[in-house]
Amino acid sequence: MACPGTFSDEPLTPAGRLFLQSQTNIIIHCILRGKNPIDIDAVKSTLRSSLMVRHPRFCSLLVRDKNGFEHWRKAQVDIDQHVIVIDKRLDKSDNFLDESRRFSSEEGEGDDDDEAAVNQYVADLSVSSPLSTDKPLWEIHILVPHKCAVFRIHHALGDGISLMSMLMASCRRADDADALPRMVPEKSAEFKDGKGRDWFWLFGILWGFLKMVCFTVMFVMEFVVSSLLVCDRKTVISGGEGVELWPRKLATARFLLEDMRVVKKAIPNTTINDVLFGVVSSGLSRYLDHRTPNALHEGLRMTGVAMVNLRPQTGFQDLSQLMKGAAEARWGNKFGLILLPVYFKKAGNNPLEYVKRAKRMVDRKKHSLEAYFSYRIGDLVMSLLGSKYACLLNYRLLCNTTFTISNIIGPLEEITLAGNPISSIKVNTSSLPQAITMHMLSYAGRAEMQILVAKDIVPDPEFLAKCFEDALLEMKEAVIGTEKE
């Protein structure tokens, strides 16, 4: 299939070049599990007619010129080269199971073993399976016995928002075969006539501007110092240089969005992200208290790296605008980084305090331009010093912090792909020097967080996942208990 793109030998963007460096060579994994057996021919047919293979990035080879600079070069797309079919069943240790040991998908044990096997398969891919540069930098692994497809897409092709928008353009709502998935609820228009804008309103604007300047200076300085000099205190979950090459395990924490909304409503002006950050703070404290009881002092700081979408529009992006390269909805990697500290607290605290602390910190981050400046700092270092030093800066930041976390809004309703209803969607990335990375995606009222760990540092990620799940349930019970009083 010929690529109908409009360019040839286009240079990579600075972010694209960063993601091709050996220490930050990141691949995004998207795991889709179908309710019905996967029809391979239907999948290939859907791919051939999809917008994805017509997008210039997805039908271009990565080439390097004699000076070592990377470019995209238009190429033929052979779908058969990109679809990898696994016909044999995997077990939890990434070995093929004998056919006689297959479980029915309706049996709970079979579902648990299916998920564990797929998680281990993806965990192994995350360490030692780079994408071949002999073809465009994406592929799909179809695990036939598990009714599962694993999309592997190089981060140089785009960020999570771009790629999720691309995937959703090939999907349809389960309740309406002609409708695209919705990722953001429709909001009613609000009319504002500007009445009441007196000097108090002007004072509020000036105060907001002052806070933005102060928080931006403070957080940007902290970001630079953390990138170059200061690292978190070592704990049993700390990673470091070279840890990205260690074997991985992958576990899944499951949440109901309704449970998060119950907690969210109990604290005024709280968001789902605030609740998620509170859950992570509580869950890590639970896990550390279990692994090293009485070994850590109260208030020990652990720093997370969070990715923030810099596009004005949240959720699903208009694919036609992305492909045209519109200024406000540009295709590619358009995100900044912020540092989110969490603090170790022993059991016995009010569980809602974790959310309140998280909200206070996130509110300060929202009043700053930390994410925007982190994006510009990386861009400036790449332009002035080259990809080697930009990679070093990013790598040092990851080595000096404890975890990475992201949260992507997924479809509001159940969807279908190639006519097959999708039961779950999960995302993660290839390994980083941190020992823990967490990526959450919501889908049809549920949220699943993939927890990728270095198994020699965190040998029990399933227990860590349970710590997060229990943290949310404890928060919900605290809200319900308060309402009954």
C-alpha cells in the first residue's frame, strides 16, 4: 500500500529525536481485549482502510543521513509485516500452554490467567523488543487464544492523546455502529454577560497572575534542580541508572469511576486526577509500610513525574485537525512534565487527607506554567545542544525520581473495533530507569491502571495494585461513613 502522505524525508521533531535515543527509546503499548474471537482477516481489512495507514507518520520509514540526522521517508506499507499473530496460548510465566490446559473465557480462573499471561507478554516486550526500522515504527500483536490485540507504536510517532485519537477514529460505539466514540461529555453552553466585573474581579485577576509567577518560578527551579542535582531518598521501590534494562512484571489495578466520583464530591472542587493522585499516595504508603515496617520516617518524600497535555482541547482530538497540523491540535508529542511529590504516611490517618493534600499540590501546579516550561526547556536543550544532552537531562530526571504516572481519558461508552466489542483497553510504555511506572485509562465507567515494575525491586506488583484498590475503597467508605453521621 502506497503512503499518500504529502512529504518525503521530513526531519523529525525535537521530541521525536529524543524518543529515539537509546536511554529514552520508548514504545507505547495499547492492549485491547475483545469479547469475541478475533478475526484476523477483518483486522487486516480494517487496517488497510483506516486513517492510520494513510497518516504520513504511519507509512514512513525512519532513516538517518550521513550526518546522523533522522528523517521520515515515505514507504510502502505491507500490512502483513505489521500484524504478528500468536496462535498458541501463553501462561503467566510467558510459556506456551498445552492446548488441553485452555480455560473458557467465561470462567473467572480463565480470565485471571488470560490477563496475567498477556501482562507478562507485554512486560517482556517492554524491555528487550525494539521496533524494526525496516518498516514504519508500529505493529500489532494478536494473541488469538486470549482474544487480545497489543498495539505497539513508537513514541516518536506521537503522544498518548494523538495515538488514542487515531485509534478511536477506527472504532465505533457499540450502541451505534455509525458513531465515533465519545471521550468527553457534552457540556451545555453557558452565557456570561460580564455583569458584576468590578474592582474585586480585577483584584482577583492580579492575584491570580502573581500566584502564577511565584509558583512557576518555584516549580521550574525545582524541576531543573531535580533534573541535575537532587534525587529522592532511596527506598525499596527506588530505581536508578540501568534499571530500564532489568526484567519487568506488569499488574493491573481496577477502579470504578463512580467510586472516584463519590470521593470527588466529598471535597469541594476536586477532580478525578486529584483523587487518583491521592490514591497513589495512600497506596505507596501502604506498600512501603508492608515491605519495610517502621523503617521509614513520617513525611518521607517520593517524587513522581506526571505528563500534562498542552493542547487546549482535552480528550478526543479532531483527527482531521491533527493530520493537518493545526496549531492548537498539532499531531505529535505535545506534552509537558510536572513533578508531583507524595509523602509517606503510616496507617491510621484519615484516608481523605491523602486526597486533600493531593488537591492542594495539584492546584498549585495548575496555577503555574511548569508543564509549559518543561516542554520549552527540553526543546531549547535539543535545539542548542542536540539530542544527546536532551536525552541526558530527561534520563537524569527519571533516575532522580521514584515513579512516572499518566492518566488518559478513554471512551465513555463501550466500543467495537473491526466489528468486535471491546471489553477492556489498557495502556503502558516500555521500561524506564524508574522501578515503577503507572498509566491509567478510563473506559465505559471503569478505569484500569497498568503498573509496570522492575521485578527484582518490586517482586509483588499484584499486591501493590491491591494497595491502590484498597486505598480508593477506604476513601469511599470514609465518605459514606461521614454522610451517615
